[in-house]
Amino acid sequence: MSSDIISLAVRRFGITIDRDDAEPADARSGAGLHSARTFEGRTAFLKVTPASLGVEALHGARRELRFYTELAAKVPLRTPPLFDSLETEAGVALLLAHAGDRLPAREWTDRAWSELGRDLAAMHAMPGPLDESWNGPQPLLAAMAEPATQTITEFWGAVLPQLSQLLAARVELRAELAAQPAVSCTATVIPATSFMI
């Protein structure tokens, strides 16, 4: 249960969870996100991935932890400092510095958008880690190996006139994709913060 890993993290990190917050947000992975405060009074963010979410979620959480410990200092995107982390049978917990309040996109300046574009371009130009252990599951390649043809056709058929040709060429397309080198990629922002990884 998520309460197990949260309790362990609270004790290990010496933090308090902000009880005045609304319901904790959920990350796209299913992990729980909680506003917290360290014993020194610093605002922080606790991200917990309980073991109950399954092997893939835990794999993703461990890869995220490796990002903060091995790659964050090298990438051209600003990321919040990692205060502490915890890996147990109950799950994975990350204690991150709060990155500040989100600014709605409609309030962004032209300069802010330009800087984001430049940073993302630099991120995607980075070579992938040489360590093969960074290579994670390839859901797109798996889906191309055994496509759900009926579902794909029902969803895309009306807007992709060449869908049948694409499906017929999937073996060649899959081989082309599989031959590409590994690259760095970004994820979406986490609610209540302004950072990307």
C-alpha cells in the first residue's frame, strides 16, 4: 500500500506532509505526489511509487532516481535538487526540492517559450547514456510487433487515409525504428511544480 512507503519516507527523511493540501496529485505513472516540509523548514515534494503499482512502475521509478543521481547535473534542463531517496520492498520514494509555482501557459512571455524550445532542443541533442542498463521497455516496438489491427483501424481509420499501407509496412517501419540509436527524452511536468525531466 502507498501508506507504507509514505510512512517509511516520512520517518527516513524527517519530513511532514502538508495536510492542508488538496488531495495529493497523481503522476502519469500512478505515483503519488505530496507537498512536504523538511525539518529545516524547506518546502519539498515527495514522490512515492508503491510496490503495489507493479514491476513496470517500480522500474520507471528506479530509472527516475538514476536520472537524478547520475544525469541531472549534465542535462541542459533545470531540474529540482534531489534531497533524499528511499528504495525498499514497499516501493521507491524521492524527496525533491519544490521547483516553484506553475505559471499558466497563457502568461508565458515570448522569451520564456524561446528558452524552453532551446533547452528542449539541447536536451534531445544529447547522446543517450552508454550504459545499456538504461535501455527500458520499448512499448511502440512491442505494439508494432503485435498490433491490435481492429482497434487501430477504428481509432485512426477515418483520419489516416493511408492507414492500410502503414499497417502493411509495419515490419519494415519497426526495423527502421529499432535500428535508431538511443536518445534522451523528456517527460511532462508534474502537477504543482514547474520542472521537466
